[in-house]
Amino acid sequence: MKAMQIKKFGKSQEFLLQEVAKPKIIPKHVLIKVVATSVNPIDLKVRSGAVPAAAPSLPAILQGDVSGVITEVGEELKILRLAMKYMVAQVVLRELVER
């Protein structure tokens, strides 16, 4: 899978398109094929290193808002299904990845 990742804090050129391992789907989680995403103000602050309390371990795939199609569903999710179109707010995401 490909993902926009940072390896150090800094300016926008720190976002690099990288090949990453596909995340393992765990109960109560889904894998979403990303169709659209955004970089919002908190993403900019985290990327720059201006918010130490929210700083992820590096290298990091920053979280954000995303819309896409569910491609895998964790075993404990009964309400969601494959091919369902979805929008996820920042607080729900663990990683943004693209196949």
C-alpha cells in the first residue's frame, strides 16, 4: 500500500509518498480505500512539531478526515459492510493509506 508519511517534523516537503505494509484488520475496525482526504490545520501543526502532546512516533502516517469505500471489515462489526461508502472524522482514524 502507499501512504503519505513523515519521517521527521517540518514543512510540507516532509510528506513523502511511501510504500507501507497493509494494516492488519482487528475487531471493530475497517480498512477504507481512500478516495479523498484533507490536510487540516491540526495536521499542519502536528507535522511541524508544534504540538508535542499530539506528536506521533516517527515515521508516521498522520491522521485526518477521509472518505472512501470499505474494503475489509473487522469481525465484530455487524452494521458496516464491504463496498459501503464512508466518511471518517479525524478522531476515528489510525492511519491513512491507499492501495
